[in-house]
Amino acid sequence: MPTITVLYPRQDGATFDFDYYARTHLPLVEARWKGNGLTGVEALRGVAVDGGEPPFLAIALISFDTMESLGAAVNGPHMAEIGADIANFTNVRPVRQVSEAIR
């Protein structure tokens, strides 16, 4: 199953509105890509362990049924809208990686 992993690195001066992210951005992603083979969206908030800060504020895992479906979504008409919405919840530039499950 192909997955887009979106990582929001912790950095000086970073802001992240988790409420907006959970209530607005992720539902936007789901609504726009559900017709493109989207199979799931999972969001993870970084948490401090043993006094150390996590390297990422948040991580999203966005899964699709096929690599073709993923390609159609990220190259489709809604990518610009989804990308533009990032500024509404963070000033961090996300890092994206496309991966395939091996197990």
C-alpha cells in the first residue's frame, strides 16, 4: 500500500495549530482525495519522552490503494488547495516522502 508520509520538523520559532489541523486540514485532505483511492489518513503528534523534544511536531500518514491512485491525487486539481491550506496551521515547511509497505 503506497503511503505519503508528511513530516513537520520541530524548529526554532515553529508554530502548529493542532486543532485546525485535526478539524479542518485533515478533513479537507480526506474530502478531496477520497475519490482518488484514498484508504486512510492517520495523524500523529510528537510527544516529549524523558525530557527530550521530539524531532517532529506532527506526522501524517496518507495511504492509497495503488501507486497510480496516489499519483493521480498528488498531480490532480486539489493538490494546490491542500498545499495552500498548510499556511493556515503552521509556518513549518513539511517534508514529504512516498513509500510502499514491504510487510
